[in-house]
Amino acid sequence: MKWRYLFVSFGLILIIAVSVVFYLSSPFSSDSSLKAFVINQGESVVDISNRLGKNRFIKSPLIFIFWSALSGQKNKIKAGKFEIASSWDVKTIISKLTSGGSTDYWFKIIPGQRLEEFAKDDLVPATSGKEGYLFPDSYLIPEYYTSDEIVTLITKNFDQKIMALNISSQNLSEVVTLASLLEREAKTRLDKQKVATVIKNRLKIGMALQVDATVQYGRDTITKPTKYWLPLTKTDLQINSLFNTYQNRGLPPSPICNPGLDS
């Protein structure tokens, strides 16, 4: 009698558990309209599931993680832009997210890169004169965007970041140029503060800045190497360039890379 009771109890619990799983796996609503959902590069399945729940595409983030793991799709979810609907069940959404999104693509700028390191082919003309003003970040680019539209998207991000820092337009060029030097010369925020102090003191007394990264930039602008920022030689220190801060006093005429927000 006791075993029969336990068996029946276990059966009821199992039925309830399965019912809950299937309920939570069912569509969030009957709304069949497609809506955009963007998955960022490197985003975890936990973050993805939480955003799906927050945006009312699924009933339970935990169930999304459960089914994606059970089906072996947990690590196959792709970054990109997707069109999904609240009327889809969890398995359908997982299938969509693992089959690839639109033909939009990710474009990444790393802090400290100069234009030539990320601007290829058709993008080169559009980035001319914008060294330092293309904010390092990951950008989801619509596949139909022209080079000019890509650059506009990136510079808009830069403008938003600058607006938050309350930097006046009169000082912007000097600030960005100084930030670009810090980005190349130091890695940590503390080291950047130390380098900034040295540079400001040298500017104040009219001393040559003697920043290696500026000479590297000037040299590489002339030689167009396959690899940028290689260590300087004694000969490099003698190059005739406005970016040679061993020979010229003051800041270089323009930024030498695209600095991150810390710089």
C-alpha cells in the first residue's frame, strides 16, 4: 500500500512537472507580428534568455536555457539581428536563433587602432580625416548600408559619448589628440593618469613630448607597413614628420588612433 502511494505521488509530480514545462515552453501570446531581436557578440545564453523574457517573447528564461541545453543548441546561438514573434514556442525561437539572423554583420573597432587597421576597401575614403573620432565599439551594420552611412553611425556614437563628458567643441581636438596618446602609451587607468601628468607638464614648460607612439604613427603613415606600431629604431627618431614629438614641440597635429572612453 505504501509503495502504491509513493508510485501514485511520483506519477502526479511527474505529470505536473511535465505540464509546467510544456506550458512555459508554449508561445507567450498569440501576437504573430515579427519584431527585431538583436544578439550581441559574446552574449551568454543566460543574458539572451533574460532579454527574451523581458521583451515578452518567452514565458520563462529558465525553460529557454533548459531546452537549448537539452537540444545541444546552447552554444550554437548566433550573434546578429533576428525577426521573431511572441506567437512562437520556445523550440521555434531556439531554432531561429541558431540558424543565423539577417545578413547584417558586426563591425568592431578596438581602442588604440588607427584607421588603416579596421577601415578596409570601400570604407577607407569615408573615414578620411576622422582619425580619433570613430569610437571603439562593436557595431551591428545593416547589410545595405553604404560606407558613408557606416561612418555616420560610428561618429554618432562618438558624439553621444562626448556629449556625456561635457567637452566643449573648442577643446575637443586637443582632448581627443591627448587621449589618443594615452591610449597608445598606457594600458591601465592609473598609468594613463601618470602619462597625462607628464605630458601636461612638458606642454607647460614647452618641452618636446618625446612620445614614441606619435613617431610610430608618423613613420607608418609614410611607409604604409603591413603591421603597424612596431618598435622604433634610432633612424625612426629622425624622420621628418609633424608627428615626430622628439623633433617638434607641442601635441601632434591630430589624433594618432581612436581612443576608448577611459583615455
